[in-house]
Amino acid sequence: EAMRYPEIADRRLMVDLEELRKLDCRYIFSRIELDNAEELGLKTVGTWAGAGANSAEGDPSVIVTDADSPYTITVYEIPDWTGRTARSERGT
């Protein structure tokens, strides 16, 4: 059975964003909300959760996708070196 509420003490992402950009990576999918996302310059695209996920309860910013899923996924966009994101280039 899937674990609904993992106990994670350190919620920071330790990554070299320049290396991810070299790989043409635009998004990071995370099982947890990252404590240092703003510090890294990541933009939150959205949070998707199953109705059984803890973060789905009463939070209007969370999109509930599957009543049976225990998971919550937050998607972060990696800006390029100029600070622009793919979404800002499209005008969204």
C-alpha cells in the first residue's frame, strides 16, 4: 500500500540548476513541497493530489485528480538564465 504521509525532515532540493538547464530540463516533479524553491528561483506551476492526499483537504490551490490516489505532486518550472520561464514566453 502507498504511504500517504511520509516523514521527511529535509525538504530542500540540492541540485545544480545549471546542469539541469544543460540537459534542457524545464520542470521538476516533486512528491513534497520544496522549502527552498523560491531561493532556487523555481516557479510553482501547480499542485495535483488525490482526494486521499493530506494536502488536498480544503486547499483551493490543489487540483484534485483521482479520488483513490494517496499522492500529492507539485510541479516546479526551472527558469532559464535570464529568469524567463516557458510559461512567460507563451504569455501565460
